[in-house]
Amino acid sequence: MGRLGDFARSLKPGNDRQLAATQYAGRESATERAARKRRESYHRKGVRKAATQGEAWERRDRARDKRGDRYTDWRNT
């Protein structure tokens, strides 16, 4: 049956489980896709945030070394 027939069959009430078992078998559900996208986004944001924090720490540390902070003055030891 063509796409129109598949669409018409999907509108018939009460056959959701049958459609899920046959027509949509092996496909990623909308819920699974949304959860995967959410996990990927969370990971991407976390990596970016950690990199930004690390760079900020490096900038502060270099500035501290340059001006000779009294606690970390490695040049005068």
C-alpha cells in the first residue's frame, strides 16, 4: 500500500500497538529522539563550559605570575 494508505491506516483508532510493532519497527521514536538530543546538548554545553572555565583560570594564573603575586611569586624563590 502506498503512503496515502499508510496514512489512512494510521488514523484508524485502536491500532497503535499494531502500527508500532509493524510499520514503525526499528525506527527511533520521537521520545527517544528528544531524549538523545537533550543528552547531546547537555554534553556539548558541559564541555564548552569546562573549556571556558579552564581558559579563564589560565588567564588569571598568567596574570598572577606576570605581576608577581605574593603567594605564587616563583621568580623570587
